Amino acid sequence: MYQSKWRIFTNHAILILGALFMIMPVWIAFASSTHTREFVFQNGLQFWPGEHFFENYGAILFDASATKGRVTALEMLFNSMVLGLGFAIGKVIISMMAAYAIVYFRFKLAVPLFWVVFSTLLLPLEVRIVPSYEVVASLGLLNTYTGLILPLIASATGTFFFRQFYRSVPDELLEAARLDGAGPIRFFIDILVPLSVTMIAAIFIIMFVVGWNQYLWPLLMTTDDQLYTIVIGIKQVYNSLYEGGQIPQFPKAFALTIMATIPPVLVVVVFQRMFVKGLVETEK
Amino acid sequence: MKRVQFEHSAVPYLFVAPQILIISIFFLWPAAQAVYQSFLLEDAFGMSSQFVWFRNFEDVLSSSSWTRSAIFTVVFSVLVSVLSIAISLFLAVRADEVVRGAKSYKTLLMWGYAIAPPVAGLLGNMLFNPLMGDLYMAFNSFGFEFNHIENANDAAFVVILIAVWKQVSVNFIFFLSGLQGIPKSVQEAATLDCKSPERRFWTITFPLLAPTTFFLLVINLTYAFFETFGIIDVSTKGSPGGSTATLVYKVYVDGFLGADLGGSSAQSVLLMIMVSVLTVFQFRFIERKVHY
Amino acid sequence: MATVTLNQAEKTYANGYKAIHGINLEIQHGEFTVLVGPSGCGKSTLLRMIAGLESISDGEISIDDKVVNKVAPADRDIAMVFQNYALYPHMSNYNNMAYGLRNHGHSKSEIDSKVREAARILQLEDHLERKPSQLSGGQRQRVAMGRAIVRQPKVFLFDEPLSNLDAKLRVDMRLEIKNLQQRLGITSVYVTHDQVEAMTLADRLIVMNGGVAEQIGSPIDIYEKPETLFVAGFIGSPAMNFLPGKVSDDRTHVVVGDKVKLDLDHDVEAGRNVTVGIRPEHFRLCGDDAGPVSASVRMVESLGAETLVYLDFGIGNENVTLRVQGTHQFAKGTVLKLSITPDMIHLFDTETGKRI
């Protein structure tokens, strides 16, 4: 495709600026996380990494006092992992099944049930947090993984993704399977699930990131430190930065922030193709 | 819908059961609860409550803090959506054109999708920290008397900047894929017909991206309404004086920190109505989406 | 009206792949030039280099003696018809045609008269206000043609414009394009892989293979005197038969297989190994025992106007194709007597593939 020299030059200049715009804040946080607290306090944010990388990250990962609580960053990472995986797995399984029923069966309550599922798209968790909290509390699920994960799965976005996908599967496949004597459950397990593998992977990746990054719900749900996810953990650390008249522990707070960011970023970058495909195809 | 379907009495119910169960317990019940509570007035100790019809709504709608928050939310949402869409469209057009390094640029611009809103808020918080924030100091050394702790406009600027930064990646991904969906030959035909890249963009590319842009507008408004909660909670906390509190943030503050259940529920119900309108709008649009 | 000159034009991609190996070509005023070749031969790349959609790695391309290597596509005064038409889906057909004119600063009334004239020629008057998606494939093709015509460019470029149409429409449009080009007299370069299009449209034909122009000439020249084995095999349908042969000691015959002897009037040295090329339509069926060649029938395909007979020449499993006018019934195994006049025999060097 024809491009003038000037256009090529400005394209690169603009993209480099854009990339710097995205990366700079995270880079500065990282560089600053590798200095001592005194140094950062006196000299401000740092652009070049210092020599205290292992010291600061080691303390955060293994020493609970560094995170101002009773849990280490390692435990928080574990909790985040449980939330991310639990959310992704739960959502994929439940939405695949529900979408299968809605698309492939003729049954009496199909239409009303579809609307029930649809209605969840209208009301994100954020607008009904108070009653949701009460319901989970009355079921005795506060400070449990179940209480953390299940209410988040209620939204039907995944179901719609799979509904779209199933509808694009050719009808002839079902006809062929029926001629070969497959019943509904056979068809689902032997044909539809294997056919959806890339779709499942893509949605799984997206949902993992979404789950990992949850904030409001875990914030309400987890009053017990033991269940803190790393995203919640950072807020706690930042809140207590200025407590006790000590020099604020900025570097370790930054280290925690970086650690909260790395896993989802890694997932998105490593599975970039799949992730982009999933995101773009499902949102149509 | 499918031309061929299974007819079976039990199987479909079995398959939808888990989802319906979860929705009933964790969605329908709380939603109904919210509607119900929005009609109740609890006493100060939460011991008794009485049914007060629309009084909570009247109180909410007539309170100046809610009106202010509503106005802020609308302005905030529109600015965040328009700015992040504009920036990412600009970047996506360039990224679609480059040949050398195209993959690297794509990765460098899209990874931000994975950043949690509160993390974005913290990074902003850090850069605008009065003790050491680079941006805070830069603005002040340029002669702006920048003070987001006390000045509502400055605080709004900070929140908007963070929210835009966080959203650029998502929009970028969609725009880039939208651009790549435009047949290459159509773009080539345009280079034969029109020399200026800018004019080509406005007459060919932008109109062809209209469906993507519209879709993203809805997505971004929804994002600005709800998902910016984490950003606000760790950057300004709605300060100064509630001037940067969106409606969602206010529901949280009033309901959880202020323990005003009736008022918070009424706010929730109002929000539900607003979102429903937005979503129905979106779906109607998607149904009618122009297929060229 | 313009000339197009290619002087050692080359294309090498960033990954080192050389798509075009130094092509020289001079296209005259108003000439209809067709680039033909199998997919991947570089014909489209060459066309896109002329259009400016691909950069030129080495050599020069000139339009009307002005080197255009660095000229933007929109400034080359060319118009192109794309394989999938590449119409602007969001514009009416009228605006599709008017778009380029507007960008080149023509007045409103001028644009209007040009678009309406083109629409009249292409019978699109009733469809101007519609969008391309509301038209049939053939009509879209016309709009794409219209978009090219209204520009009154120096050069028309066609990139397999008919390959998305069904067979009947393709024939109609082919005639129409030829007719239009002759009427407007605009220099044209046309890319196709379809040899019927190539033969019928071209004033001059360029057969390409592997980024090289194998042969340049009039269609009839190329049909009658293919310079290489590749060209001989590519042009003509059904394809030319190739048989391994050896020139007899007295240089009057070439011996194919063990028993088939063909008369020669070529000047070739004795005993040389050659590849003999004979077009299916150049065999003549003789009476029962008059012909010098006999071969048994393996299979017969009747097309009505003509019949294709696949023969066993006794040289392995290869079929030799024979094309005869009218309908014939031959049972499998029937032995046919054939003759062939010496000037219809093509000889190629087995090593180099070059014509002898």
C-alpha cells in the first residue's frame, strides 16, 4: 500500500508516543519500587531502577508486616488466582450449558428464561451492591470463596457470547449428528464442546482477567485479611501509607502494585491473538 | 434461531438450571430487595421500617448532592468516552498503516486492558501525589496552580485522565480490528481516488467504522458509569466535597459508609432505570446494525 | 491516451522474496495489454506497481515518459477496477463514481454530467441513488467500471475484474469491456488467469511465470509460436500435448516412443533429444489405414460441437488429447489413424524448455 515518507515517519512517531503514554506510569512505579523508602521520600519518583529489587519484592512476598496486615503478597496472589480461575471456570461452564439449552432446544419456558438471563445484562453488580451484600451475608457466605465468586457469575455476558457462537455453528452438524444417532448430551459433549475449544479458551482468558481485576465486590465481601485479593491488598497498603508517623513505604506499595499487574498483563500478552479474537468476536 | 432443534422435556431445564439458580439467588433476589427497600424508610437504628412510597425517590431527586453527582457523572462519562475513543482511534489508524513493527506496537498499546481500575487509580494517585508526583510538579512548574486536593476541576481532570488512560487499550483493540475488517481493496481504491490521508480518513475510513464507534460509545459510557468505581475509590475518593463522586460511587458511600439503606436503594433503582435505557438502546442498535 | 514503459522493473519484498525479476515492457497509446499467468506468477504485483499500490524496488516505471516511481497513486492519472470491485459500501453508486472527481477538484456540474454519461453508457441510470449492496454482482461490476471511466484516466488497470461473475455474465462483460476500451481508446493493462479472456481481449499478451515475462506478443503469435514449454502448456485449451522424442539420423523424422514417427521440417541436428508439442486440435483423423500414427482410444468426452478423445500413444500412462469437430462415438480400445502436418509440430529443448 502506498505511503509517503512523511506519513510513515509520523506514524511511527505517534505510535511510539502512544506506547510511552501507556507504559510510563507503570514503568515509573516499577523503577520507584526498587529503591529504599528514604530515597524515594527525599528524591521523589524514580525513572531508573535502583538496587533494592530483591529486598523490596522479597519482603512483600513473604513478610506479612510489609503489607501492613496479616497476609503476605504471596497469599494475596493465591486468593486472586482462586478468584480469577474460579470466576473464569464457573462462568464458562455455566454459560455454555445455559446457551446450549437456549439455542438447541425447543421447550416451554425458553422465552421467559431467556429474558431472565438477558435482564442481568441490564443491571451490573455495582447498582445492587447493598442488597447483594445482604443476601450473601444472610446465607452466611461472607469471607468465603463461594460468596466471593458466585454473585459475580450471575451476569449473563458469557451466556450471550456462547449463544452467538452456537448460532453460527451450521445446522447441518446437528442433522448429521442425529443421523449418526447422537442424543442431546452426546451432541454437546462429542461435538459442540470440542468445536468450541478456541472460543472457550478466548472467553476463559478474558474472564480470568476480569475476575482477577474485581474490586468493589471483594472489597465489600472480605473483611477478613485472609481472603484479600492482591487488588484489595494494594488499597489497604496505600491507605496505611501515612500511618504511624514513619516515612511512607512507597517502594513496597509500588512493588505490590506491580505484582498485581503482572499476571493479568502476562496472560493478555502471551495469549494475545486468542484474547483479541475472543474480545472482538464475542462483543458483536 | 436454529432451524433444527432438539425436543426434550428434561434436558434443557437441566442445562439452564445452574445459571437460573445463581441468577435467582444473587441477582433477582437482591434486585427485588433493592426495589423493595427503595420504598422503605428505616429508623436510625435499623430496628423498624415503614413503607413510604416514593419519598426516598423524592428525597434523592431533590437533594443537591445527588443532582450534582448526576451532572458530574454525565459530564465525566461523555468526556471519558469521547476522549478515549478519539485517542485510540487516532492510534489505531496509525497502527493499521505501519508495516514495520506492527505487531510490537499492537502489543504495546493493548496490554493496558489487563490493568485493574484501582491499579490505574493508584498509578494516577502516585503521579499526582503532592509530595513527589511528577505530573503534579510538572503542572505547577508550568505555572498552573494545580491542586486536585482542593480544586474540584483539577480533581475531575485527574479522574478523567486516569479513566481515559485505562480505557484506551480496549478501544484500540476494537478499532484496530474494525480497521482490519475494511477490505484492503476498498482502502486501495481510495488511495487511487484521493491523495490526502486525512481526507481519506474522514470520507472513507471513519464512515465505515461507524458501527464500531457507536458500539464503543455505549461500551465506554457503561465503563465510565460503573467500572470507574475502582479508579475513584483509590484516587480522589470523590473529594473534594463529593465533586468527583459518580452516581455508583455515591450509592456505595451512602449505602455502605452512610448506612442510608432506603436512599441508597432508591439511587440504585434510578441507576437501574438509566442503565436499562442505555442497554435497550444498544440492543436495538445492534439489531438494526447496518450490513453493507 | 498514454504510453506506459517498464524499464527493468523489479519488486523485492521486505522478507527478501523477489516477486518481479526485471521486466521490460513498452505499452503503446491505446493498446490493450493483458498480463496472464498462473496464481503467484507476479502479474497482480506488476499491475499494482503500475498503480502505485506497491513500491518499485528497482528499475523504472514511466507513464507518458514521466517516471512515476515516487508519484502518489492518486497523482498518476490512472483508474483501477478491482477483483472484488472495492466499491465504497457507505456511498451511493453516484457518489462512488463522483468521489475521485470531487477529490481532484472538478466542478459540481462537470462531475454530474460525467457521472450521468458514464451511467448512461453502462446502463446504470436507474441505480445511481442506491448503495452497492443493493445491486447484483454484474451491476456492481458496472459501477466499478463507471468509477474508472468517469476519471478519463491516462491508463485503465484491471485486476481480474470478471473472476467473481458467473460464466454467462463473464462473457457479456468481456465483450463490453473490449467494446468500451476500443471506443474510449484508453491504454489498458488487464490481469487475468483466464486464458480465454487473455486471448480475446489482448492486443498484446504477456505470459508471466515466476516473476518473469516468459513471452510478449500478439495472442495469435503466442498461440502459434510459443517460445517456451511453459507458454506452450499454459496457452490453449485443452493444453498442448508434450511427448518425449528423438530426432532421427536423417533429420527428417522425430521418433516418439518406440514406434511413432512424425515428419519434420525443422532444422535440428540428428539424434537430439527434444520435447515434441502438438496441440489437440492439430491432429487430423485419417481413414482406416492412411495415417502414419496409430493410437488406441482410452476415453471419450463429447461436448456436442467437438469431441475430446484421450489416446494411448504407448508412452506410459500419459494421455494424449485429441480434439475433433462434431460428435464421434469411439469404443474404448478402438485404434485411430492420425496424421499431422510438420508445421504444426513444436519442438522444445528438453533441458532449457526453449523453442527450437
